[in-house]
Amino acid sequence: MSASQKINPDLAKERKKCSFNTSELTHLLDGGPRKTQERKERERFFLEDPELRSKVPLEYLSHKEKYEEAVRKACLLFKKVQQLQNEGKGGMENFREILGGQLGSAILGDGNPLTLHYVMFIPTLMGQGTYDQQAEWIQKAWECSIIGTYAQTELGHGTFIRGLETTATYDPKTEEFVLNSPTLTSYKWWPGGLGHSANYAVVVAQLHTKETCHGIHSFVVQLRDEETHMPLPGINIGEIGCKLGMNSTNNGYLGFENVRIPRTHMLMKNYQVLSDGTYVSSPSSKLTYGTMIFVRVVLVQDAATYLKKAAIIATRYSAVRRQCQIKPEDPETLILDYVTQQHKLFPNIATCFAFQYAANWLWDIYNDINSQMESGKMDNLPELHATACVLKAVSTADAALGVETLRLACGGHGYMTASNLPSTYGLVTAMCTYEGENTVLLLQSARFLIKVWQNKKNLGNLPTVRYLETASHKQIPFQKSVDWIIAALQKTSASKIGLANNHINDRIRKGQAAEDAWNNTSIELVEAADIHGRTFIVQTFYETVKRLDVSPGLRTVLNKLVELYAVTQALKLSGHLLRFIDINGRNIEALQEWLEELLAAIRPDAVGLVDSFDIRDEVIASALGSYDGNVYERLFEAAQQSPLNAEPVNKSFNQYLKPFLKSHM
Amino acid sequence: MSASQKINPDLAKERKKCSFNTSELTHLLDGGPRKTQERKERERFFLEDPELRSKVPLEYLSHKEKYEEAVRKACLLFKKVQQLQNEGKGGMENFREILGGQLGSAILGDGNPLTLHYVMFIPTLMGQGTYDQQAEWIQKAWECSIIGTYAQTELGHGTFIRGLETTATYDPKTEEFVLNSPTLTSYKWWPGGLGHSANYAVVVAQLHTKETCHGIHSFVVQLRDEETHMPLPGINIGEIGCKLGMNSTNNGYLGFENVRIPRTHMLMKNYQVLSDGTYVSSPSSKLTYGTMIFVRVVLVQDAATYLKKAAIIATRYSAVRRQCQIKPEDPETLILDYVTQQHKLFPNIATCFAFQYAANWLWDIYNDINSQMESGKMDNLPELHATACVLKAVSTADAALGVETLRLACGGHGYMTASNLPSTYGLVTAMCTYEGENTVLLLQSARFLIKVWQNKKNLGNLPTVRYLETASHKQIPFQKSVDWIIAALQKTSASKIGLANNHINDRIRKGQAAEDAWNNTSIELVEAADIHGRTFIVQTFYETVKRLDVSPGLRTVLNKLVELYAVTQALKLSGHLLRFIDINGRNIEALQEWLEELLAAIRPDAVGLVDSFDIRDEVIASALGSYDGNVYERLFEAAQQSPLNAEPVNKSFNQYLKPFLKSHM
């Protein structure tokens, strides 16, 4: 039994129904046909290398074996990346995609123990090191004669960076910093590759000099001997153990006991400690925002990509799987024809596009503001920061929920590792926590919104919150249009922010401290920020599609997706809409009908839409989601790879089971 | 560094705040102090046996090693169960708890490969076998000289049992059935223990005799040689591979190629094939409902138990973890003091109680109706079936969502296997799919609701739907009371069912076939059943607590939990309430205020409430959730158990990493 290259006939039939040109959509998503081709070349270069495949599927290995296999592949992957660089092909812009993105994750399977070297170690050296320091470190790091990681989070502190406890105390006598972990909670905990892979790290610690603490700063610390890889004296290091996902990233812990490093190992571009211990601080502290925002741009893109993967898997599976009969005289029904199934799939397909365009917007604005910042203009930074926060929170939360909905939509087979849905969920849900926990980010965004609300005039130069000036007073009689939904969401968002603001003020008036009033209103603040974020995504999706230069056929289907995303959000928020907008049950019924019409309208294009994401089978890595739709053959083949199936009788029979069974004879 | 028995001082402080007697609540939940004591004895008997512990945490083992360790423990566990039986202690009622419930799952960790022997194989023999067959098989099965499983689901069919493809064709010449798997999709797929553990199975197959197919029937089939455990000729068998969870259950596949079994191996209590091949059918086919409903009772209980475990973990962690400061001059804030955190925890604590009482109700009614059925009265069976469906769907969906919310509420540490939250999620989410996929069950419940709606009179003898007679006409002016919430939810539920019914009729009137009209209305039907289920749970919780004989202190806190559950459900459904009930935004604001008051009121009792679930540390199995609250010590200790940490330098350094690093020198 072998998964033939023949396309499952049900899936072939679906592809014939498609109303638009899937290549046109693929090119659009890639940014043009040339980009598509470059991507495909890159994919071939990595994915068709037999050395980069594992002999046994990772899930069957022990934790230790998984790590060892990951180091093998990570080294090969880095070599290939360097080969591309040497050929002048693989610029820094593709680096992240290859190492941390979907391509790297397809190759490594469950995390890369060396990724932080390129993704955090080198960028931090570049961003915070002086020219001298860059000269010393970057060459070595770039050619990979040392491997670094970035050690910030501690056992006791993640979100609250100011609370980090690791200390770096300057000793002017020897011109050294002395690093210590004064408590168990001060142990570094989580950095990828820290356990057994990296031999250097940028360590974030509280800087003490001349008996004063100057807050957190970054230091380059050698962790292991370059020849033997043995931990250096005073370095207590290891891995933190298994996790829900990313079990090959080798997340580590690290404790210091009087570890001495030269003064020049503090990264001193923005702050300095002079040899006598004098501390010199930098003029601007907003510079570090840049990286944080950049990372969140990437996360919104990743959220879209994970959701795409799951949408492909669940949609193709639904176009092949038959179960029950709608009418007794008919053959068994394709589960894609059940409206409840469509309701699980199609809004998530639309969401992939919505997030992709939100990420593109954020990327463009990030670049704009970055160049403004270089000329000293910081006006839009708080707005950008608030928007990045809310988009990261909404997109990762919805992507995780979406992946899980799609996994459940595949029934029992979605529970199998071979579907690749469990692992996709493990990776996407992690994003809800790292790089800013979602509730914390929504509250940060809410803080900006409340500030704007309390002083709302001349918002013309703040495009994401401009609507707050007027939205709450607008009359918006119900219409079945995306324009109406956007206006309604804006009014709802504005009303919700206004209400939360009133509640804060009420509480202060009743004698609560401002901070307590904030905390006591925080459920509503989180909701307000969430609604603001969704409003922004709907609007950006709508306006982007309006401006696209595409064929009429593609425009038609894209418009349907915009409508579907908008209606889904409106219905999701109907409890708020009914509170703040002058509409009634009939109008909600009309939205529900519109939803049902859209599901039916998108039905023939469902497979075409996920095909146009153009993700290779190796990246989808799912028995349920491959292009040929040979679901059952692939599930069966996957099972044959279990080492348990290599022998008809497992040794546990003679060791345990037989003695037990025979004890009753 | 060792996790001392000293209680974390923050947690000790919380325990002092508790307003009620936690032992009283524990006894109430157990069903009396004697039951508590029996439970504790049972727990000691199993959990304090050092043989039943693993040397290395399971997550570090390979898939194969996990299975072997599971067989070792499963045999020991069965022996201990038999010991209890011999001492007259462990009746059948505790069996499931020990084998399939929390106790068994604490011991086995990730599934028991032998559970289906007691949970499905023996009960099926008892339910469907004749006296002669029982005499032949049950003795052997009961003393474990054979090990059986139950093979129903196939690669191609789960929900749609009538679509199963395995055939059992009667051959009157030899008086045998010939079993075959005519297609790949007809392979049995999923049965627990089928892969390498069981040597017998009850197999569900399409019965063919005298050239007629009589639908699915059950057959006892020997799979493996009792001495060598080798698969018998014509038996193609193995395991299906890794899954999101339950990786030690040894879920298997099974194909037949002309496997012959004696005629007497068909289970013939209700149907017979005579030796000449004549088929004799049974008078009642409703008897099989019984087991299905029983299993769902158990699932609602399990949903409550998983949620309890996660609530304990997240609440204790939140009472120990400090992060950020509400006010700059204060020490770092316990995360339990953030209102957004309380909003993630406390409604889930309330939900544990609500589900527990719903399960109790279902159990009582199941027993009532079972004895009615024995006297031939079947009137309430459809209602019971519909209620079991909706309660299974709502409780498993909310428990899964709750566990995940609680996991995310523990931030990064909730992502660690040592928190036991990932594994708890893996087990609880599986329940959304097995024993009736949730969307399918909601639609079955909706079918009953629509039927009742279309003929709604004299509902007096149908307690769960009685309200449909009058609810949609009631005037219910807003009040801040649980009575109002129940009335409002009932009116909403009735209106929603009525609306869905209208939409079905509209569609039929426009020319759609009844089946298509049903499918096209199914999103609303699912919502209607879901609201009906929630309404029932709120009401049952409220009424049960009203009748309890408890101290005033405990009553006060239980009432708060009822209110919190009710308000949370009302706010969750506010989009529907605002459509169907005459309320406005101000009323929703009042509900929101009530929610916030309740969170504050429950805050001092939060730790006491989860303590009173009285789940042992071995069962919680979480570094974040142990009774002593020594979170960081336990996380650190757990990491030390990783085999990767047993050596300072992993072999992959010399094998892969060093050659790579040195290649650039």
C-alpha cells in the first residue's frame, strides 16, 4: 500500500469547481511572480536535501534523541545558509524564514537549538554593541565559530523585566563585572539553545557600580569552553525539560556564582561604565522599542502562516472525508458539505488573509516610523507600539483558537500526530505567551487608548485611533455592507473605551487609587482593546483589498472573504453591538443570513483558496493535508513508521503481560 | 535544593483567609465523610506503592519505552485491583475510577493499554452475550487469563456506525463466520490496547447471512496466540502511532483476511444466527442506548475532574507567583490580585461545581430511567439521551477551554510539561471528539428540542424541556438575581429554538428538502442546543445548592459560586439575551458589575476552594500546583530529571557542533 501520486478524485473534482486563478492569488500573496519563484527555489534547496530528513519520525524518539537529531540538522541547515550567502543568494531578509519560520520549522520539526544565535544574539550585538565590540564579536558570530543565545527571562520574572534579579557588579580593582544569581528565582530560565548548545550568551543583569544599581543592562558572557564545551567555572547550566512544544529548542537555565567578565563585555553603545566605575547613561531609551515592535510584526505573520497550514489540512481533509448521509438515498456526504463544518473552516480561511494584510500594514508602518525615528521624530511611536501590541494579541489568540477549531473539525484523525495539527497547535499557542503575554499586551494597548480618549482632539495624524474623535456620535442605520460593519465596530469600540474610562473615573471618585481603579476596570479594558484591534483588522483587510490590482474573478472571491471576516467579527461581537448601536434582533438575523449566504458562496472555492497558499507537502507535513488527498493511505503509512510496529510481539509481553495472564491459570 | 515540606508563606497566608471549613466541602463533594475516607484509603493503597512509580518521567522516554513502562504498570495495577477484590474491598463502582479515572491516569501518566478490557470488553460480553457465552468468556476475562478490547471504529468511519465496512459472512457449511476487511478504510482504527496488548477483541462488523446484510453485530475474535502472542493467521495488526495525548493506550489498527470464527462467537443475546444461517432479530433495539448514556455520565464527571485539576494548579500558582506592581511603592503583586487573572480562574472554579452537579443529576436520572426501562417504560429515554448529548458536549467543550485558559494563565511555566497542564489539556480535549463528536451531539440534542417545540404541550413529564411551553411568552423585567438569569436564559433558549424552527420551515416553504433545510439551519441549531444545555446546568446547580444541608458559612460561598457561574453564562450569551429579552445596555452593565463584585468576594476563598477538591499531589502531578506551593524549587528539581542534564556535554557537540564551529577557524 503506497500513497500513490494519483489525486483523490473528490479533491480533483473540487479543484475543477474553483472560480478563480489560484496562481494569481499565490503571486499576490507572495508579492509578485518573481518572489514566488524565489521562494520555490529556496524551498527546493532545503526541502529536497535528503540529509535534512529524519530516518524515524521525531515523535518516536526519546527527548534526548530528539535533541541530538536537532543539532545534526541545525548544523547542516546553517551550512546551507552559509552556502547561500557565499553565492550571494540568501540575504538577511530570508534568514528568519529559513531559521525560525515555516521552512526551518518544517526541517527541524520541533524547534531549532541554534536559532537564537541569528535571531537574537547577533542582532543584540549589532544593536547594543559599540563599533569596537561589534568588531570583536560579530565576525566570530557571523562565521559561526562561536554560538550565542540571549538570556533575559528568569525563573521568577518574565513580563516584569525591571524585576530581573541577576546581578553584574563592577569591580574597579580588576576592571571586571562579577555576575551572580542571588536567589533560585534569579536563575535564567527559557532561553533557546542555552541548555547544551550555545557557548556564549548575551546576559541581561542588574548593573551595580559604585554601590548604585542602574537597572538592567546587557553583557556578553562565555558559558562553555570553546574546545571541550564544558561549562566554565561558576556557570551552573542545563536544560529546563519537556514542554508542550518546541522540544528541540533546548531551552535552558543558567545560574552564576562569582563569574568574572572583563569590563568591555558590557554592551556599551547606549550606556557605559568607565574603568573607574562611573556610569554614563544614554540620551534616548526609546531605541529598544524598535526590536520589540519588529518581533511582533513577525509574530502576526507567523500567526497567519500557522493558521494557513491548519486551514489547508482541515479543508483538504473535509473534501475527502465522507461521513453520514444528509439524505438517506444519497451516498455518504462529504463533510465539507455540512454547514457546521463550513462554519469551522471558511471564517478561518478568511482570517488568514486578514492577518496577512494586518501584518503587511504593520511592516510598512514600522519601516516608515523607523526612518522617522532616525531623523529624531518619535510622535507615532506610542501608536505603533499600541497597535503592535493589540495585533500580536488578537492574531495569536485567534490563530491558536482557529488551529484548534480546525484540528477538532478533523475529528479523531485530527488528534493524531501524523495530522500535524497537534504540533501546529503546540507552536501557535506558545505565541500567546511569549514576546508579551496577550492580556498584558491588551492592557498596554488599552492604556494608550484611554490616554487618547481622555484628550481626543486632532487625532488626524494618528490613523489607527482617528475614528475615536467622532465614532460614538455617528448615526449608523443598519445596512448589509462592510462599510456599515466597520462603522458599527468603530462606534462600539469607541463606546466601550468611553465606558471603561467612565468606570475608571467613577472608581476614582469613590476614593480608589488610580492604580486600583485601573485594575478593577481591567476586564472591560481588555475587551475594549480587543474590539479596537478587531475593528482595525477588518478595516485594513477591507481597504487593502479595495486597492489591489487583480482580475475581476479574484476580486470577487477576495471581496467574499472580506465580507465573511467582517460578518464573523460582527456576530462574534453582537453582544457589544446590540448594546452600543441602534440595531435589533432582526438586524442580527440579517447578519446571520449573510453569513450563511457567504459560506455557500465560498464553498466551491474552498479547496482553491487553500491551494493558493501554495505550501509544500513537506511543510504541511500532514497525512490529512497533502496535495493529493490520499488521506487513508498516508495515515496507514505513517503508522507503519512506529518502531512498535517493527516487531509483531513487543518484549513487554514476555516480561510483564504473560506472567500476569498466566498467574490465573 | 530540595522541595521542602515547608508551605510557601504566601500560600499559608491565603489559607488563613478562607471563610469556610474546607473539610466540610470536601465531604460534601465526596458524598459524606465515610466516602472521603474510603477514597483516601484507596488513594494511599495505589499511590504510595513505590513499584507504581516511574524512575524517569515519562516525557523523556521514547514512544516504545513509554509503552513498555505502561504495560509494566498496568499489570501491577490490575494485580492490585484483584487484591482489593479478593479482600472484598474494591467493588465494580470504583473500578472505572481506578482504571480509567484520575487515579489510574495519575499512575499510568498517559493512558492504560489494558483499560478497555474492564471498561468495554467485559461490559459488552455481559450486555450482549447469552448466558452460555457469558459462562464461556466472562470467567476467563474476569480473572485476566485473556485480555480483550473493543474494536468498532474504522479508518473511514467513526460517527456513522451504520457505515462500518468490516464484514462477517456466515458459512453454513462449516458453521463459521468469515471476517474480512474489504477496503483500506474498513481497517479497525483507534481501539485502545489493540496494537500489541490485547489477545481478544469484540469486533463490530456487518453481518451477512443467506446473501442478506443485517447490519452491524458484535463478534468475539481471538487476535493473538495465547502462548506466543503472535498475531493469528489473517490478522493484520499494529498500533496507529503517536497522538496529542494518551500515548500509552496503544491504540491499534486491525485488518482481517478470511479469518474464520465459530458461529457461537457472535454475541447472541439480542440477535441470533441459527446454524442453517437463519437470522433472528430482537424485539427492542433501544437497549443499547443504556451504555452510551452511561459513558456520557462518566464523561461529564471527568470533564469536572480535569477542570478541577487545572483550577488547583493555576490558583495555587497565582497565589505564589508575583509579577509587576499595581502601585510603584508596593512590593510585587501576587498575580491572584489582578482582576483579569481572577476572571480567568474563578469562573472555572465555579464551573467545576456546576458540572459535578450536572453529572450527579444525570447519574440519578439514568438510574431512575434504567429501572423504568426494566419494567418496559421507555417514555423518558429520548429526553435522557438528548440531555446526555448536550451535557457531554457543553461540559467537555468548556472543560477543554477552561483547562487551556488556566494553562495560559500560568504564562510560560504553564507551557512546561512539569506543570502537567499540557498533558491535562491533551486528555480533556480528546473528550470533545470521542464518544460522540460534540457538534454531532449538539445536533442530536437539537433534533429532540425541535421535535418537542413542534408539539409543545403536556411537557410536564419532561423536566428538562418543560420550560419550552411557556418561557417565550413570559415577561421578565431585569433583576439582579439568579432566578432572573434562569428565566432569561430559558426565554432565550426557547426563542432561539423557535427561531431555528421558523428558519427550517421558511426553507422548506421555499422548496428545500427537509434534510437540506436542516443542514442549512444547523449553525443556529447548534447554538440553540448549546444555550439549552447551559440553561439546564445553571438551573441544576442553583437548585441543587438550594437543597443542600450545609453550614451557613459554606452556603454563603456556594451561593457565590452559583451566582458567578450564572452571571458568567449570562454575559457569555449577552448577544442572545439582548436579542430575545427586553433588556438594555444598562442591565448588561449591572451584570458586569455583579461579576466584578463576585470576583472580589470569592478572592479570599480561592485557595480554600481548590484545596477542598482534595486532590493529592501525585494526582495533580504539577510543579506549579502542589499543596506546599514551592513552585520554583519543584520546577528546578523537575528539570534535573531530564536525561540531557545527566551529562555536562552532550555527544552531539563532538559529533556535529564542534566540527561545524571549527570549520570556520
